Amino acid sequence: MKLKDDRKVELIFEAALKLVAKKGLSGITMGDISREAGIATGTLYVYFTGKDELINALFAASRANSVQVAFRGYELTTPFKLGFRTVWMNILRYKLQHFEEVVFLEQCYHSPYITEETREKARELAVPFFDLIERGQQEMLIKTADTGLLLTFMMGAINELVKQTHYSNETLSKKKIDLTFDLCWDALKA
Amino acid sequence: MKLKDDRKVELIFEAALKLVAKKGLSGITMGDISREAGIATGTLYVYFTGKDELINALFAASRANSVQVAFRGYELTTPFKLGFRTVWMNILRYKLQHFEEVVFLEQCYHSPYITEETREKARELAVPFFDLIERGQQEMLIKTADTGLLLTFMMGAINELVKQTHYSNETLSKKKIDLTFDLCWDALKA
DNA sequence: AAGATAAGCGAATAAATATTCATTTCTGTA
DNA sequence: TACAGAAATGAATATTTATTCGCTTATCTT
């Protein structure tokens, strides 16, 4: 008997992301996805029960990816600002390289596809980020304001930088990256 | 003979915005819009040639609205920081009150509905904002970095605050508003 | 007040899209 | 190597959604 092919799920996800970045969530069909992935439409239903499940799965995977990468190289023993910078740069790098996920996640937020359950799981993934900001506050390096607010502000800044970069399609210089980090740090620092 | 009813366009727009904020751009149908607006589906086609035109028109109107309000009370003669603050607060107030437009515009950016022509018109509307930032730079009050970058950063911060506020559905206190303005100012100031 | 003209209607139609299914192609197991 | 069972296919079907159209209703003009 033939087994399911994990690589195929990857193909499907890649195809869907590519199409959403180009046409938006409202512009993709199961037919488009299968064509882009180079497989038959029916095959999509071997891996997912339907469009809803496919999109929820992709949403969960995208969220998980970006979080997983964020804390690479971060240790509680490193000085805060340096660690914060590491995480910040990780996130930025990831989002620049995976712009399609940025767009996809944004579009999903107000879509009927994502279930409350999927949303809840996404929220849980944010816990380490809250911890990070709170550490900074305890060390008196970060403003003592609503943690969620500071966090959204920081993520918003990164997202905007990524989008700006993409739309103006210039490659982001080291200098510009450092500058934006400074913008962000100046905003959050106590 | 009967004349077209401007109020009806408003009704259609309101209905579409409401639905997009709830279900996303991918979740709305012409039927939904007409039902929500309390008119017949066919009537939509008296006012718009089809779904594409309806959405483009709403996009243009939403963009124009938020810009139009931004410079209310701003004069070139007022000191920069005060003027900047006025504009910043205008934008924030508007977006809080018109959250649905924020969501709608965001969703439209990567949709197949919005034509290049509509996008171009939207870009032109941003000119006064560039002028504002450039004024600040000339007065040495704002960092001398890519104007577009600073602008996106500022808008991003406001957008994020608006979204954060909405999702956590608490009313935004004066204190929190001032804090976020400070975050933003600290980020941009020279 | 009568006629003309366009708005307004919503069921009918056309078009697009998701999903199913009969069939074929693999590939792991014996 | 042969068989079993699941993956893969894509045309056919079901469903959803955009758009049209014959008709009714409203209101402007004279």
C-alpha cells in the first residue's frame, strides 16, 4: 500500500501561501491551489477534509513556524538588550524570508475560516514573548506599560517594516535594519 | 422619473464594511451585502456594475475618509510637535471609531479586487503625510531616515494600537493613548 | 393628474467553485 | 513477484454565488 507523503503537505502549503500573497485569501480556490502545487484537485481531499481544514492547518503551521524561530540563540543569561535584539532580528529575518506567511496570517485574522480553537492555540504561542517583555520590565529597561500593548507595538513595527520593504522592493540594508531596531528600542525603553 | 438615492450607497457601504469586519473579504457575498443593507440584490447593480466595482469604490471612499479627517486643526504655523500630535490623534480617533474600515483596507491590500488604478489613487492621498514628516526632519525634530519608513512605522503603531484595543475590547484610556503617542514620538524623534 | 423614466425587486439563470467518486497508479508486505 | 490497500487522478456533480431580467413601484416633469 501507498503511504501519505509529508512532502506533499509542504507542497500544498507553499502553493496556498504563494497564491494568497498574490491574490489574497478571497482570491484562491481549491483548483488554484492544486494547480500551483502540481497535483490533482482530488488529492487535496486526501490530506484535508476540505478548504476550511486546509486553511486552519496552514494558519497553525505558519504561526508555529514564526514563533519557533524567534528564540533561537536567546538565553536567559544574556544581557537583556542583546537578547531582545537577537529575538527582534530573528523575527525580522524570518518575516522577510517568509513574507507570504505574513500576508496570509494577516488575512486570516478576519476570515470566517479560522475557528476559535485555532485562534486560541495561536494565542498560547505568544506566551514566550510576554515573558520576554516582562523580563525587560523587571530589569527596569522597558517602560512599565501594558505588556500586550508594548508587544503589539513591537510586532507591528516589524510587520510594517517587512511590508514596506516588500512593497518598495528594495533589499533591506543593514543600516536600515539597525535604524528600525533603534526606532523600536527607543519606543519601548524605559 | 426616480433618481438614485445617495443614502443608499451609504447603506451599501456600511453593510459591506460591517460584514468584512466580521467575516473578512473572503466571506462576503452580494447576497449578504444586500440583506444587511435591507435592499434587493438586484438593486446593488443599479449602483455598481458588479462586485469588483463596489469594492473598489468602497476602498477609495474609505481611504479618502481617513485622510480627509487627519489634518483637521493642523496648521503650518503651529509648532511641529503639537501639530504632529494633533494629526496623530485625529488618525487614532478616526480609526478607533471606524475600525471596520481599518480591517477592510488591510484585507483589500492583497486582494484581487483592487485595481492598480485604485491603488495609485490611494498612494497619492499619502502625500500630505510625507510632507508632515519632512517638515519635522527639516526642523531637526524627527530622525533623518527614509521618510516612507518613518511614516509606515507611525501608521503601523496606530493600526496596532487600534487592533489591540479592539481585540481586548476595553475602552482606550486617555492614559494609554498618551503612552502610545509617547512610544511613537520617542521612536521618531531625532 | 398622467405619462415617462429610472429605481427597486427577487426569482431565474449563468458562472464559478467545492466536493465526490469511479478508476488508475503506486508501493509496502508477504 | 503478486496482492492489498491506500494515494492519486480529473471528470462529473453539487453547491454556492454573481449577475440578469421581466416586472412593479416610486417620483420627477409637464
